[in-house]
Amino acid sequence: MLKPNFALFLTRHRFNLRDVLPTVSNGLTLHDFEIAKHFPPNQIFNWHGGDGQLAELGRAFAVAQYMAENGVGETEGFTFYTSLLSDEAWEFALRFSPYSKVDNALNNLERVHAAMRESCIGLNTAMAGMAAAMELHDRDTSAYVREQSKATSNLLTFSALYASYIEVCYRIRDYCGLKESQAYRRAIGRLIGEESGEHDFAKGLRNFILHYHLVEPSVTISWGDERTVKLLLNSNALLYGGFDWTTNARLYIQKQKDLDVIATTNVVLRNVNRIVRFHRKMADKKLRDSKRAFDTYRHERSRYKHLSKSVTDMGAIFKRPTTILSRTVDENLIEQALNSTLSEDDVRTVLATLADRFRNLSDDAKAAISLEVEELLKKNPRYPNGGAFLNGRKWT
């Protein structure tokens, strides 16, 4: 009979038991799941004349339950099952780890920040294009209009990304159990400081554009001691467009006749970068045990992939065999070690240690790596070390 907690796992994640538990003739038995629950090192699902994918599904479910409970015991058994899962089955199981959704959210937050940075770069590029088109004094304004359209598009993208950034931050906050936390709000407030007006403006701009009207930035060029170019939005158009701005956003817009788009987005982007780092540190601290279990799972999978690469030479299939060293150590690291001023003995030690960094290679594989390193050392030119001098002075 199935363990109650395993049945609860299946129903909690909305799996129909009749879909998961086929008959003996079609695949897995109840006894197989009982074995899987305990992760014995020398057992595997026995299926009788059924579809091999059913056995794969069963193994994935067993690992998924283990991960869902943040299991870190039964190390050898988990290692055994990890080696049996395909990449698809592994990803399926890994997403049941409680920290998996947090890790995805943190990665999404960094992607959103990177996309916001690209939008800022696009705004700067469009501003330069608009300025160049303006200085041509040409009757044909198509170049200016084209660059202005790019600036408008990047501004809209930036505001939409800011809304996504807010949503992901809320999700991470909830995952960490801080939905009602005043300390969380104070921490974010300290990171933003007196620049809350810029953030409220960026947050409200998307709704202003979507529900009221599109705002197109213009460019101004001023000549003083040096040439200055600014990308601006008309403050009156923002204030009297009918949109209900927050108090901070309205005060920020009222401070200036024309709102400097580049200065505003740069401030927001700088603060978002700090807040992204804050959320990662917060999640690591609040969900320490879940993160440790999640990192353990990924580390074990990395060990398996590393070992798999050492024994499987995909290049040989296409008659382009590769060395074990090149399959287990990044080629850039190999090149750096060979071209460094390390002695040959140190190079041997470094490359051998990197190749067997998970301590799971066989003696034959390690012997082959040693021979490969020797071949590389024979072919590698050695450069003389003439000491170290800085500005003509010997550096010791």
C-alpha cells in the first residue's frame, strides 16, 4: 500500500492516481512506488512488458516527492536515481523542490533587470539619433521621426518591464513569508531613499500610456561650455492628461518643466540593481534549508553530467574524437593553465584536480587525463620569467 504522504503528494499536485498508477501489465506496481519512497541504492522500478516511459515517469515521481520534502538524506540512493533520469524527467522532478520556484523568480528578476538595461541603452541610442537628425536642419524629418519612434518604443518597454519587476518582487516576498512584513517595506524604502518619485513615475507611466495616450519624448541640445543633449517629456502633458498619479510621482513631475527621461531611467535602473541583489540575499537567508537542499540536488546532477561526459565521447560518433580532459574541463581554463607562469608540476596538479573536481572519475580515466596533460605540456611553449617590474621598480 502506498505511503500516505506519497498519496498526499500526488493529490496535492493534482495528479489523478488512476493516471499515475498503471496495472502490472502496463508498467509499475504499488510495490515499486514503495521501494522508490525509501530510495534504496540497489533497487529500481521493475516493469513488465510495458512502456519504458512509465518507468521513467515513476522514477521522476519518486525523485519529485523526495525533493518536495526537501530531502537531503539517502545520499547514495538519490545519486543512484539521479543517474537514471533523462534531462526532461530531471527538470520535471526538480520543479517540485520548494526552492525551485524561488530560484526561477530570482532568475526572472535578473532577466527583467537586464532587459531594463537594454531599454536604457536603446533610449540613449535613440536620443543620439534624434540629436543628429535635428542638427542636420533638413526639411525631411523622417530620420528624426524614426529615431523618436525608437525612443517611444524603448520608453514603453521600460515602463512595462518595471511593472514586471514589481510583480516578481511581490512573488519572491510572498515565497519568503513576508507578505505582511513591515520590515520588508522599510528595507525597500531605505534602498530607494529619496528617489521614490522616480520609481512611482516609472510604475505609473505604463498605465498612463495604456489607458490615456502615448507620450513621445523630444530632444533638446544646449550649447554652453560643452554640448548637452537631453531627452525630455513635457510635464504638463503628463500632469493634465487625466491620470491619477501617486503623490510622490506627481511631486516629482511638478519639480521640472520637462522631465529628463535618461536621468529618471538611470536612477530607477541603479536602484533596481540594488533591490535585485537584496531579494537574492533575502531569499537565501529566509529559505536557507530549502536552498541548501535545492543546491544539493543540482550539485548531484552536475556530478552525474560530469561523469557522463568523461565516459561518453559524442565527437567520436562523427569521427572527431575528443580527449577526456577537454570534455571535463573548459578549454579556456586549460589554455590559461598552460599559458600561466605555473611550473609544469603545478599545471599537472591544477588540471588533474579540475578534471576530477567531483571526485567521481575512475582510475583509468584519471590515468588517461595524466597522459593527455603530458601531451599538452610537450606541445606548449614555455616563456621565460624575467621577474616583476612596475614603473621601472622591481616588484616583490
